[in-house]
Amino acid sequence: MHTEETVVRTSEARAPVQEVRREVVETETPDQVITEGTYRKKKAIFRTYQIIWYILGVIEVLLIFRILLKAIGANPLSGFANFVYTTSDPLAVPFAGVLGVSAANGAVIEWTTFIAMAVYALVVYGIEQLLQITKPTNPQEVVDTVDTV
């Protein structure tokens, strides 16, 4: 992108007038041109990233609440604790038994819930990297990536 400056001189009976016009002219190489179809594909992939990471955030928050409530020995019959346990059970059960549970005076530390959180984060990261493969690229992106690897 560059700026062009044009000087226009006009002369009237009274005094010469000088007018300066500035225009911004965008010049793009063919590699930099993004077609509408490419833009839509990249936008869809970007929105998918946002949705996936949002879902992971909700899952991680539920599991964190599960860890905290169990660690402080919250009453599982209370409304909020019951909701958290019921909602997070399907997320934590696949990892049950991987590690033991630490318990003292009603407080429980489910180490497997920490493993569940890490596994879900890795799965989402893997899905994001898989979506990267489907992202349209231009020749310049390919050259830049291959040269840096």
C-alpha cells in the first residue's frame, strides 16, 4: 500500500491556487488477494475454533467446580453441588480408576479429574490442528511456512 500525492494548480484572475490531493492506493500481489470463497472458508474455520474452545472452557469450569466442591467436602444433596456432580459425571467417569482418590474428613481429591481436564484440552488442541489442514492457503503462506520449518 502506498500514498500518491497529486498537485493541481489552478489559476484564477485574483491569485493562483494550489490544491494538493492525497490518495491511498492499495496494490496487492496476486498471492495476497483473498477471494470471497477463501474468506468464507477461513471465517468458518475461525468460528469453529471459537465454538470448540468455548465448549472446552465450559467443560473445564465444570470439572474445576467438581474438584473444588469435592475438595471442600460439599454436601452432594445441595442444589449447586448436585448440579455440578450430575453434569460433570459423564465427563469424569471415563477416567475413573486411572489413579486413586485421596480422602480425609469428607474432603476428596479426585486425581482422575485432573487427568480428564488435560485429556480434553489435548483433544481440542488436536481437533484445532486437524482443522488447520483444511484451511485454504496462498502460495506465500506455503513459502513462509516451509522456509521456517
